Amino acid sequence: MRKGLWIGLLVIVGLILFFEPFRGSPPEPDVSVQGKEIEVTSGSYCWNGLFISQCADTVYSTPLEMTAKHTPTVVEPGATIEVAFNDGPSPERIKSERWLEDGTNKTVQLKNERLTVPNKPGRYIYHIYGWWKQGDGNVAFIVEVK
């Protein structure tokens, strides 16, 4: 009986440690195209967890710098990119931008966790901002339409 109580207690404590109030940073999305994972780089963030509240500043000043060391993921014209927050709560608000290598950018629509790439060949950098009750964060990734 006593051994069962300890095992039950350990299971409960283990589960509690994995719940969201203990998270120390915002969830990073899983980004993919046709089942192929796309590398992302996280930017600066602020997050208020139950035991850890912190702001972290990265060395990147733009999404261009965030993706400078990435090898672009090759995608077909008009491909659909999935941006899913599987490792934590989905943001309450999201903003997505598409950047060109010359530094110009525009807001693009992320609808139902999906982005559609242009039909025109070229390299495109995507920058996703997320806002939660606990804080905010952002990621960037690069694709090449061929």
C-alpha cells in the first residue's frame, strides 16, 4: 500500500512538472511543407511562467539575420507551409510576415496554421510573431521557391 502511494505521488509530481505553468519560454512552432520539417530560429522573447519569468534578447536584429545560416528549404510554387504549435498552447494572436533578401517585407495571412508561398521563384523569409497571456516570442525560417 505504501509503495503504491509513493509511485502514485511520483507520477502526479512528474505530470505537474510537464504542465504549461512551468514553461520557461514560448512554444516554438513545428514548421513543415509536405511533411518535410523546415528549420526555424527563435528570436527574442519574454515569458512569465509559474517559477520562471524572463526576457531573452537574441543577437538578431532582423529575420534576415535569423535565417542567414540556414539552408533554404526548396518548395514548389504555391506550396502550403504548415505552422503548428504542437509543443504548447497556440498563441492568442499571431502576425506573419514575408521578407525578401533586399529587406522589404509585407504582412501575409497565416490561416488555419497554413501559409501559401508565392508562385514566383526566389528566396522568401517568413517571420512569425506570437502573443500569449504569458508573453511573446517569434521565429523565422527561409524557403526557396523553384
